[in-house]
Amino acid sequence: MTSSRTFFPSRRIFFPSFRAAVSAGFVVAGMISASGVLRAQDAAPAPATTQAPAANAPLAPVSAPGQIVPTTKADKKKAKEEKKAEKKEENSKANKVVQSKDTRAAFKKGKKIDPLAGKDASLPDKQLYDKALDATKHGRFDLSRLDLQTLLNTYPDSQYQMRAKLAIADSWYKEGGTAALTQAEQEYKDFITFFPNAPEAAEAQMRVGDIYFRQMDKPDRDYAKAVHAEQEYRTMLQQFPDSTLVPDAKQRLREVQEVLATRESSIAEFYSTHSNWPATIARYQTVADTYPQYSHMDDVLLGLGDGYEAEAKYVRSLKLPEAGKARLEKVYDDQAIAAYSKIVTEHAASRGVEDAKDRLIALHADIPKPTAEQIARSEEIENSRAQYKISDRARLLVMHQPDVVTAARTGEPTLVDPKPTVAPDVTRQIVKDFTLAMNPNARPAPAAAAGDTPAAPVTDGSGTAPASEAPAAPLAFQDVPTAGTSTGASGSTMTVAPVTSGGGVPAASTGIEIVSPGSSAPIDGMKPKGPADSTPLPAIEKPADAPDTVNDIQPGQAPPAAAAPANGKKAKPEFDKNEESSNKHKKKKGLAKINPF
């Protein structure tokens, strides 16, 4: 077979072989046909949804099937946009979500709560309100309050009056700082006063509590802010029990009470290191009664039991009768056992259960068994507490904030504080327990009314009270003799009989003897008061009359100091240079001091 060079000797072939040339021809033909189809599609007439062309615009030529007609760039761009719109509409119809009945109900409820949603934004008061909210969002608090105050003053009948009043308080709250938070509290209080029935009133009261919560210090510092926060949250829960913010308020109240309980328990621990057991018992008992959801309640009850055990140990060291000592020891041991048993039963999931059991075994007491309800309740509280994270520890290390990480997340916080236990009450109870232990048969005497004194029977001088005579009246003021009154033989002595026991034997106390003014008998055991020489002093002499004053200056005559000099010149005062010195008369210096002339 001869090659192509034989037939065309004078030509030079571009392709190396005939097969390569045929393949290239097919490829070029395919590319040309594809470009023709694409041009035909671009030149196709627009769909019916497109707008009609303008009157002066040139009409696009209609291409026949298979004919390629060129178009402009604007027409191409417009066609692409229309295609994108059609695809978007189809996708939206395909992905359209039909709202359920509950969703529509929630949407209607939201519109009822916020009636201003979707209002016309072109209203001037609406524009001021939106502008103020945007300024608050970007930190321009002064500008925000200025716009809100303009809204309140310019549109007194606006439907944004209540919202603007609340937004002013929110701007102060978000600004922060002591002065700003104080102003925010006043604004929130005013809002609650003007709109007590509005749903936002609960939010305002909640923010008042948050103001003090933000300023709350650590437990070992000033606790005034924590006390205020507790009061405000309690007020919110009591005045707005149906608000949606009640769960948040309860949680904040638990955290505040966690801080207050930590403070009380720290003080009790300090007193225990100084062996002041009445104060220790009083503080721990206050925590146990007031803050039952405290995270370290097991430590509190352990400290309370240890305080009673310390009192029992002190009683054992005293030299007392064995019977009374045993009774007093039992009183304190029983109180310690009650505190340890409370840990085992009511705080079964806490960490101090094993320590409490060890102390009960040491006291030879029975270990109680908690019920299923008590175990479930304790586990619920302990499991609700959060665990420390690295971020929490870093925040507590850097920020000056109280530790509320382990506060309970469930349970009802106390809304009314019970009566606190104070150290004087504990001390009085200890004295009472000691008295009853030493004298078990003694009964406390009934308290007499204020100002009443028990009257004793009056005797007739022999020590026996007459049976039929009424008790004598007490000595009155008119019975006291005055000066010059003589006392005769009619003076008598009234004696009060001594107090006797049940068998007629005089008791240890002595009787009272009242001597009437006419009696000259001395009182037993008492010495007369007054000087030994009772001679009356002579009367005080009247002082002599003062001498009459004599005026040496006659009327119409001037005193010598006020008389004018004869020559009409004012006399110069005499001056001694040896002793005196001034700016005009210098004191003598040097040899002038010894010059006699």
C-alpha cells in the first residue's frame, strides 16, 4: 500500500496520518453543532410572564427551528434573572412549611402579649422608640434616654408610653456603675408604681433584684447587698406568682441564700476555733433552720453536733454530783445525736453521712435508716448542683464575685425567715438545763406581774401573825413626821414576820422590821446615820449692805483722759527705747545700751 506522500508529492500533510485527520474533523464538527444549539436556545422567545418591551425598543427577531439568531447582553441577563426567579419560586413552593395549630396559637399569644409588633414604622413615636432602642443596643445610652424622654414629653397619648418608661430604666441598667444602677432601681420602682398590672411589672421587679445581685460581694465581705437582693426576689415571688420569670427568680434566690448561709457557717466555724460554743451553736442552728438547701448542710450539722459534744465534755470536767452530771451529759448527748441523725436521714446523699455514722457509733447510739422518699429527695437536690469547671474556677479567681456554682437547682427557697437563734438564748438555755439537772424536783416559780410585790403577814410583835386581823397598810407619805412634830407614847413598832417553810421553821431569809416615826428603838443590824454632834447650827447672818458709789466727775465736766491739750496738738505717747521697739523707734543697740544719757 502506498502512502499519501505518493499521491501528493508536492503537498505537506499537517496530520501524521489519515486516521488522526478524520478524528479531528469529527471533533470540530461536534463543537460547531453544539454551539449552534446553544445559540438557538438563547434566541428562543421570552415566556409569557415577562413584561412587554418598550415602544421604541427593537423587537428581538423570532428564530425558526434550528436557526441561530444573535441577541444582546441585556436580553441575556434579563432572561437569566427570570429563570432564577422561576426556580426560586418553585423551590419555595416545594419547601413550604404549613404551620400547625399549636404554632398558630403561640403566634397569636405572642401578638397579644406584644400588641406593638408589626405596627407601622412610619409613625413618629415609633421612629423615636426604634431609634432609642438602637442607640441602647450600640451603647449610646445618653442619646437613647434623650429620645425616649422626647417621646414621653411630645406624645403623651402614644401607645409607646409604657415601653419608653421601661426602656429608660433598661438603659440605666445596661450602662452599669453604682450611680447608674441606683438610678435604674428608682426608674423600675416608678414603673411598678405607675403600671402595677402590666406584664412588664414583674420584669421590673426582677431587675431590681438583679441590681443588688450584680453588686453582691463575697461572703466574708459586706453582706448588705445580698440581704437587699433576697428581699427583692422574695417580693417578686410574692407579688407576681403567675409570672413567667418565677423560675428565674427562685434560682436567683437560692444563689443569694447560698451566699448568706456560707457567711453564717463561716462565722460559726470561727467561734468554734475560739471554743465559744454558745455562739457556735447559735450560728449553726440559724443556718439549719433558715437555709435548708445549703450545699454544705452536712458540715453545718456536724459542727452543730460537735458543739453540743464540746458542752458535754466540759460538763464531764466539772466536779458536780454524779447524778446531776449524768443528767446534764445526757441532755447534750441527745442534742448531738439528733444533729448527726438528721444528716443520715434527711441528707442521705451528702458526703458527711459516713462521718455522722462514726460519731453516732462513738456515742453508742442507734444509726437511723432513711426512708425511700428521703433518699430520693436528697439525691434530687445533690444531683441538681453544678460541678466546678475550669472556667468557673478562673472566673472566681479573677472576678470579685461570690461562689454560687454549687447552689441547688431544685426545691422551694424559704420566703420568710424563722426566728434566728442568738448566743444569749443558748446561754440561758444552758443555765436552765444546768439548774434542772442539779435540782430535778425544782419547779420554776411563777413570774409575778411587773410592780407587784408579795405581801407578808403582819405580826403583833411576838412573831405570830394574828388570825383575824387584816394586813396593815404600807407606810404612806403623810405618816412621815415633819419638823416640830412631837412623838409621844402612842408610837408603835410594826414588824413583818420572817418567811417560814412548810413546817413553821423560819427560812434562811430575814424578816423586815419597819419602825414608826414615834419609835426610838434602833433597828437591828443598822446604825443611825448622821453626825455624832447633832447640835443645830446657828442661823446664817445677813450680809452687810454694799457701800454707796461715789462719782468724782461732776455733771458737765469731761474726764482727764478725754480733755484736749492746751496747745491744740495731740500729745505723743512716751516711748522707752531700752525696752520697746517699733518701725519708727528702734531699740538701742551696741554701746547705746549702756549710755545713761
